[in-house]
Amino acid sequence: MARLRLPVLLVLVALVTMTPFAVMVLVAFAPPGGRTLPGAFDLTRATWENFSAVLSGADVTRWAANSLVYSLVSVVLILLFSSMAGYAFAKKRFPGREVLFWSFLATLMVPFQATLIPYFVLVSRLGGVDTYWGLIVPTLANSQAVFLMRQFIAQLPDELFEAAKIDGASEWRIYTTVVLPLITPVLATLGVFVFLWHWNDFLWPLVIGQSSAMRTLTVGLATLEGENVAVNQVMAGATITVLPCLLVFGLLQRYLTDSIATTGLKS
């Protein structure tokens, strides 16, 4: 019985976690009359009508494209900048390095809501409202990503970098041929998290995307609920929103486990 306690607890937690997703999918496939759980449980009446109504009746495809641009571009740029900064903070020696790093890391304690208005005022004065760059650029300075990169790169042996310098490699070549191949697991792990953060982001896209054409999928679904759209169609839109997250996690799951397995290794 003692051995069964942990598995039973994990199963219960998994059931509690999966129940809202299961209900969402059931209601999404239920006919208009199956808005509640008893009606949604009748799988013989499952229909694609709600999905077709959402895709045809609103700018869901445009919102999904905006979310993809917002998420993918942010992932690429954040991984690039954070890996460069992490390499500099971990392996380079320069005056004020520790003060600069910990000052940058201290921004984690500042809630985004406290900087929302200054961000919006600055971006609006630069003409970034209702633009992709206004949506993406303010999110690129990610201190958590820099911290993760710095901690991972600091574990890499210094002998690798010294050997590359002896062979005459430039800093850019060391970064591209030594650092990047060795940090592939943490890049994939961080890429998944950054994608999920931006795909599910609501507050900043709501503030900066003031026209229907610049809404992301999360903001667009919220507007559907405010327009008295049927619950089945809202759940169908929510199901569409979840699919890219599951796809990204499924494709990069191996790198996630590799990153966890290699954490703490010095050589």
C-alpha cells in the first residue's frame, strides 16, 4: 500500500488536471443542444459544426496567423539574444559583469502590470500600436531566459573554449560551433516555454492590438465570448488554441527530457 500512495496521488492529480480539457473537447464536439455535461457526453451526436462555424464566422485564421507570428518570431529572437547574453555572462570576464547580471535578473521581481503603461506609452509614441514589431519587441528582453542560459553555459568545461581560442577561432565561431551545439537541449526546453508564454499571452496583445486584424487567438476568443457566441463555438475555438501547444510539446519532448537529464553535469 505504501508503494501505491505516490502513483495513486499522481493519477488523481492527472485526472483533476485533464478534466477541464476533456470537458472543453466534449462541449466543442457536442451539438448546439449539448451545452452541458449530460448532453455533451452523448458521443453519438458529435459534430464538426461548431468548428466550421468558428472558422467561417470570425477572423480565427487571421488571429491564429498573428499568434503564430508573435510566438515563432519571439522564440527565435529570444533564444538568439538570451544565448548570446548567457554566454557572455557565463564565460566572459569584464568589469561590472556580476552587477549587470544581478541587476538584470532583479527585473523578475517587477510585475509586468507595473510596467504596462510605460511600455504602451513608449511603443505608441514610436508608432508601434497595431504593428507586429510593437507586439514583439517589448517582450524580447527576457531575464528568465538569460538566467537559464547563463546557468547552463556556466557548466560547460572551460577547456573547450580555450582549445577553440588556441585554434584561432573567433568569438562568433566559438559561439556558433561550440556553444550552440552543446546547449541544444536547453534551447529546445526554453523554446517550448517561450512559445507557450507568447501563444497564451493575453494582456499585452490586448493592449497593443487595437484592431480586429491584429488580435491574437487568445484575445479573439475573449471577444467571441463577449459577443454572445454559443458556448460550443467558444469551446471549439479554445480547442483549436490548444492544438499548437500540444504539437510543439510532442515534437520537443525528447529535448525536454535530455535537458533535465544533463542538468548538473560538469563534463
